[in-house]
Amino acid sequence: MDSNLLGQEWQTLQNNHEQHEKNALLIKLAGLTLCIGGLAFSLPLLWIAFAVLLCWGLEGIFKTYQARLSERLLRVESMLGKLQPSNMPMQLHTEWTAGRPGGGALIAAYVLSACRPTVAFPYLPILLMLGIDYWQFWI
């Protein structure tokens, strides 16, 4: 197997992996825009919440695609590691996977990541705005 071809494949996969991250950010921005627009035009809260949940689901789909790219990246890195010394570049995903916790620690890491401002930012404020608007409707 030619390491140059594997390097090209790794670069292509890595670029696509990063593009999915950018797409996830755009989906978050779309969810925020839909929420603010829905509130501005006094749309029913149920419809706004549905749009936000739809965006959340779409981001999950992109993250699934991204995970599949990661799997192939790991295989390519493994092949590259066999062809080159251990200090070979293009081992990002291999090293990341080696440091990944398992079981309950992994679930705790996911919960902590979900609570990070960069992840929770659009979802929690949106749901908070909807909750306040809903609460004001019933008062």
C-alpha cells in the first residue's frame, strides 16, 4: 500500500470530518434563527420547539456521518502506522481513541461535554426562552 495514497485519503477524510463540524455549527445557528424568528412572529411554541428539536436531530445525523468518517480515518491511520515509524504524522484519531474512556466514564464525559457552553449554547437558551414565553402565556 502506497503511503502517499493513504496520506491523500487521510487528508480528504479529515477535511470532510471538519466540514461536518462546520455543518453542525450552521445547524445550531439555524435553530437559533428559527427560534428567534418564531418568537418574533408569535408562532405557536410547539412549532418552535419542534423546529429546534428537528435541528438537534439533523445535527445528530451529521455527527453520525462524522463518526463513520472517523472509523475510516482510524483504519487509514493504522495502515499508515504499519508503513511508517511510530512518530508518523496523521495519527490524530488513533491517539484520540487511545485516550478515550470507557463505560460510565464515557457517559460522564458525554454529559460534561453536553454541558459545555459551546455545545449547550443554542439549545438551552432557546428552550429557556420558550419556557419563559410559555410561562408568561399561562400567567
